[in-house]
Amino acid sequence: MAPLTVRRYGDPVLRRKAEPVTAVTAEIQRLIDQMIETMYHDLGIGLAAPQVGIPLRVIVVEDELGKGPTALINPVITVSRGQVVGEEGCLSLPGIFGDVVRAEWLSVSAQNRDGQPVSFEARELLARVIQHEIDHLDGVLFIDRLDKAQRDRIKRKIKKEGLPDEAPHHALAL
């Protein structure tokens, strides 16, 4: 299976709100497998279906405890607490990084790759990754969460220089 192409900043699919998955089919499970392969190929720790051009509410995340990737279908943050600032990058914005405020702790409900309901708590890095990927499902990019001056500076840089084909990974690409 070949990795999928990650859509880049400026692609309209990244700004669309993704549709809920109504049934977990073999096609959805194949998409999950391709997304996991793409996430690893591009050295990411999270990936949302819109980032590969599929406007469905599916994300994959690497478990921070090294248990492997997890797929979440129709994920919802049911409770969040605390705030923490951390540097983020994005596979759809290679070479661009910024400090983003996120909730420190989450309670999440979703379906797993088999369509079974799951609920769990996430802290620290996993909480950050899940929030970043759910933002993608809602057409929100991490740069939208930066202060206006920083966001405008990044947009001017992208307009002037474009995005690199490949970027060094000095921070987490989600």
C-alpha cells in the first residue's frame, strides 16, 4: 500500500467541516490503514482524513506510550480541563511551527476501527494531538489558534516563500 498525499495549506479540503462516518465499512478500515502508513511515512504523530483529501471524521494518532497507532472515528471531546502552551507543527504546513494553547486534559468519546464505542482520558501530548486532529475535522488549522501578529507573519512568509517540499522536523508534526 502506498502512502496517501498529504494536502497542504491552501487546499480547500483543509477548511471544510468533515462529515460524520455513518458506518464503519471495509473501505473505512482501508482508509485508516492508509492514513497510518501516511502518518509514519511523513514522520507525523497524528493525521486527520481531510489532510489526505477525505472529508470524513476520522483521525489516527500515535499513542504516547508506544502502544502503536489508534484510529478514532467521529471523535468528540466531552470534557476538557486546564491549559498548556506547546509548540506545534503540521504535516499540511511543513516547516511552520508555533506555540498553541490547548487543554491539558480531555475526556474523549469515539468509535474504534471496528465501529465499537470507546471513551478514554488523554493528557499532555496525546491530548494535544487529539485536539489538533479534531480541529482538522472542523476545518481549523493550528495557525488559526495563534495570535493575529504571529499568524499574519506566517501567512506573509508562506505567500512570499511558499512551503518547502520537505521540512526539518524540529517539533512535532501533527
